[in-house]
Amino acid sequence: MSYANVEMKILQWSEARRIIQNSTAEAQLLKAVSEMGELADATIKHDDDGVIDAVGDVMVCLVNYCAIQDINLVNCMEVAYD
């Protein structure tokens, strides 16, 4: 599955659960930071499944954050890459 397809599925999932409509950029940012803590914990514990889950959760929060802010996440990655 391509990145674009996964991003679209995440947005559909979030909209169906009314996350995009009822959340804020700040709430999604704080959720992403919380998930980063889980990622750090899983990394320290060498919990590969936990790492995969946490990375996915962070990305979901970033997709939601960008949707709420009307920011193109791929563009953000391109800017960082350049």
C-alpha cells in the first residue's frame, strides 16, 4: 500500500470517529508527544512490536495534526529533506 493510500485511510478513519472535526491541533500534538514517550519506552525495552505500534500511532497523530492545520505532511517531509 502506498503512503498516499495509508494517509487517506487514516483520514477516513479519523473523520468517521469525528477526531478531525472535534479535536484541535494542540490535542493532536500532545497525543503525538505521548506516543513518542511510548516509542522511547518500547525502544529502551527492545520491544519491536511496541516500536512498530508507537511509530504508527505517532504518524496517525501527525496526519491528524496536519489535517486540522491544513498542512500537507508530504510537503513538510520534502522541506525537511531539502
